Amino acid sequence: MDLRDKSFFEKVYEVVRLIPRGRVATYGDIAAFIGQPGAAKMVGWAMNASHTAYPPVPAHRVVNRNGLLSGKHHFHPPELMIRLLENENVEVDNDKIKNFSKLVWQPMKELKY
């Protein structure tokens, strides 16, 4: 994966598109992978802007470091994020990913860069 010469958002989108169905990644892990370890909030902004991106970006697979659906209010309706995750057999309880430690996908470990 060549992330050189791409904007921050494009880098984020490219990584998020690689998150496997039924798995989730954190804002911070994505930021670290693209070389911006302190930019978790910027990854969140990218996810908020991703709803019209093409090819589509599975923003519903990005959660905070505790497995909380902190970005669900950017989905319309907010319950859409939960439905999309549950359609991939990801269980959500009280806006938090069940079995988060087993479902978290870490690009630094999963991808070669």
C-alpha cells in the first residue's frame, strides 16, 4: 500500500476500506498506521466526511479505543451504525462492541507498510 502523495483523508479512507467485515478498528490505530499517532480526532473528522466518498468507506467499522460507537451520531439515523455492524455479526450492547478485544483489527499488526 502506497500512501505517499495522498491527503490525510485519502490515507484514512484507504486503510478503513481494508477493515474486514465483522471487525472494527480504532481511530487511534488508524492514525498511528498512517504516521499521525496523535490524530485520532482527525480520523473521526475523516469518517464524518466519508459518507459521500467513492468507493464507499465502511465508517461504521471505526470506533473509539474502548470499542464505543462514539461516531454514531454522524449516521442518519444514529441507529444505522449499529444496524450496519449487526449485519456483519458484530454484537453491540449499550453503544459498545461486545468482545471488542477479539474483534479489533489493528493495521500495524495486520498490514505490511
